[in-house]
Amino acid sequence: MTRFESVKALVFDVFGTVVDWREGVARDAAPVLAKLGRRDIDPRAFADAWRKRYQPAMEECRSGRRAFTRLDVLHRENLEGVLQDHGIDPAMLGEAGLDDLNRAWHRLDPWPEAVAGLTRLKRKFIIAPLSNGNIALMTNMAKRAGIPWDAILGAEVAQAYKPQPEAYLRTAEILGIKPDELCLVAAHNGDLKAARGCGLATAFVTRPTEHGPDQTTDLAPSEPWDAVARDFQDLAHKLGC
């Protein structure tokens, strides 16, 4: 029996693995920065700076220094911080402007082959997100982009942020399956390592431009994961979908 003969569901990291967060955030930030008279700020660098605050914000929750707080709230706080870092008073955008820009994370586009690949994988497996994103964010993103999830799971479901074990184990429990019947698909070796430590199967998909053309991380598998693919179409082929 191969590792995948016992797998019933594939769950996916979303930011970077399913969708291109950098280009999506930059696209929405560009007109806002222009309206503020800050064409000197590169929108992609702005997206990078916003994303840089992502892990530290979640670590406050993971460490117990802060109660679990959904990602939309953390993203909004991080947005105000990154605006201030660039010498912009968040009040200049107004409440509606801040809320709209914060929802850039709800409007991210999938990688070119992602939806078609997911549609193939869905023929054989239950597919769902296993993301640090919240349910509303995942739902709005999927609705806009046509992502064909069987279930919408968000971090509120597990009340934990990856790579906490609860994020993986509670997802399996909620889907009514054992950890070894669940496979995480991700473009990030660290995420896969944490999932493997919880007994999940693992599939690495390369996204070599997640962080732009000069990306230096996660360009190749760091361990012998259960499957390695160049994209979701290739993964579907390798899993017999």
C-alpha cells in the first residue's frame, strides 16, 4: 500500500501555495499609495513589509501572550503598523479605506493552474484549506476566485495557528478522519515538517516566485516528503486524479 492509498482528504496551505498573495496585495495597494501621493513606495515592497508582520502577530497568540485572534484583525493591526512605518497616518485612509485595503487578502488570485488542479484532485479526495486565514477570508477568496473547496475551514476552527499541532490534529478530527488519512499540501517545508510530526501525509508543491523573482527559500523539498510536484496539475497526475 502506498502512503496515499489510505489518504481520504487533502488540505492546503493557502497563502503562497494556492494563491499569489504578493501580487494580489500589491495590486490593491498600488492605487491607494498613488492616491496618498506616495508613488515612491513600491507596492510589492509594501506587500512584503505587510507580510513580514504576519508571523510575529500570530506568535503573540501561539505563545499565549494574547488570546486567539482571527487573522483579519491581525492583518488590520499590521496594516496600520506598516503604514506608519512608511510615514503614513492610517487616519488618512479613513475607516472604510482601511477596511477595503485590509480585504485585499480576501481578493487574492490563485496561481494559474491551481483551480484546474484542485478540480482534478477533488475527484478522488476531499479538499479543504488548512490555512491561518479565517473563515470569512477563505470563503470570500474562494467565492471570488472559483476555488472548489469541499469544506471551508479557517483557523477559528482549530483555535490555533500553524505550526501548532492543534492546527493539524483538530482539522483531521473535524473532518472525521485519522491524522494519517489526511495530507497537507504546501509550498513551505516548515509547514510540512510540522504536519508530518503530527502524523499527516505530506505533499510539497513548488512556488518559486511566492516572494518575488529573487526568492531564496522553499525552492526545493528539504526532506523526502510523500509527494513532490511542480504544481497542482502535476500533483493530480501523480496521485492518479
